[in-house]
Amino acid sequence: MKNYIGLPESVSKIISHFFAACFPLHFGQYNRFIDEERKREVETTKVMEALADAAAYFLDDENQIKELITEVRKRLPDIRKVIDTDIQAAYEGDPAAKSTDEIILSYPGFRAISVHRLAHELYLLKLPVVPRMLSEEMHSVTGIDIHPGATIGNYFFIDHGTGVVIGETTTIGEHVKLYQHVTLGAKSFEANEDGTLVKGLKRHPDIGDRVVIYAGATILGGNTRIGDGAVIGGNTWITSSVDPGETVTIRIYDHNKGVREEDV
């Protein structure tokens, strides 16, 4: 069996240096003799070093590791630009947010989404295991479980966040807002004749642009599409597509008014 001692530490270093590289005035060690851009360069180099250490557990060819590092370094500025849109979405989407600094320093949704932006690029570059470890480390810290394979557009905001699950083959458009305990999952799993599960199929839903999904909603299935501008009410269970602009709610009982449609 292969020895993976040291890998979890390398993954933790990727995360800590990644935040310091993206936000040198918010994370990492303070040094009054180094300016913001210089610190960004230093922390970016540390990200690449930690990533190279982690990649070496799975890639035997040094040239392959160097190519991976070169490509990730090239993509980092664009990753940071996308994260900036997520910060803007959080600030505009949460009336409790007093500043973008508050979001960067304290919002679990911001932390989980930011690491996902990096993990997703590593997933696309086909680096084994490490992207999933990045996602699961943030899952353990934030309670937000985003598979690195999920494709998520700009301006994404998860409010509160605890219990959110986003599956591997999910696609999410731009300007989408999720609340806590939302599941974007699989409805069923196809199996081979021997009972083993079929891998690589589209299992999770597609979410259009400008969609709001309220707390406790469950949306399942690879053929399920939530249209642009739809609103999905809290605690709904959805296994078929929703038209653009539609509002979906459950019916609840109010002892004063009888059965009525939930306000979302």
C-alpha cells in the first residue's frame, strides 16, 4: 500500500497559502517590511510548492508536475477575479454584511466557494484525489460540501451555508443564491449487472442564472433543470424541471388560516 503520510499537511498548506495569496492583507503572517504585492508573490510561490508536494504523491513524472504547477499559476489571477464576483454577490445579497472585509474574514460560504474555485481547476486538470481533499477539508470546517467537479458560474453566494451539498455533475449559472441545508444531488444510481454503480454519468441537476433556492430545498436528478430566474421555496422536494421565472413552494398548515401556500 502506498504511503500518504504528509499529504494532508500539504493540502492544508495549499489552502492557507492560497487565501494569503489571494488576500494578502487578510491572511498569512504579518510583516511590516513587505508590501501587498510582494507578499502575494511570496504566498503564491508557497501555494505552488505545497501543490507540487501533494501532486508528487500521484504524479511520478517531474515534468508533468512542473506543467501542472505552471498551468495553475497561470490560472490563479482569473480564479481571484471570479472570487471577487462571489464577494460582491455576498455583499449585495446579505443585508447583514457590513463590509467586504467581514465577508472575507468570517463567512463560511465565502471560504468554501473560494477553495472550490481552486479545487475545480485542479479537477479539470485531472489531478487525482487532491481536489477532493481540498473540498473535504473545507467541508469539515464549514459544513458545506461542494464536490470539486461541480461547475459554478460567477457571482455565487451561499448564505449561512451549514448542510449545503452540491454534487459532482451539478452545473450552476451566474448570480445564484443558496441558503442553508440545500441539496443538489442525485435521484438514483444506475448499476451494472454485477450490482456495482456506473461511474461518470450525469447525476445532478442544472441550475440556471439568477436562481434563488431557499433553506432545506432538495433538487435531484441529472435531467432536472431549474430555469433562469426561478425561485425554489424552503423544504421543497424537486425531481423534475422547473420553468424559467417560476416560483415553487410547498403547502403548509396554519391553524389560524387553514392550508395556505408558503410565503418564500
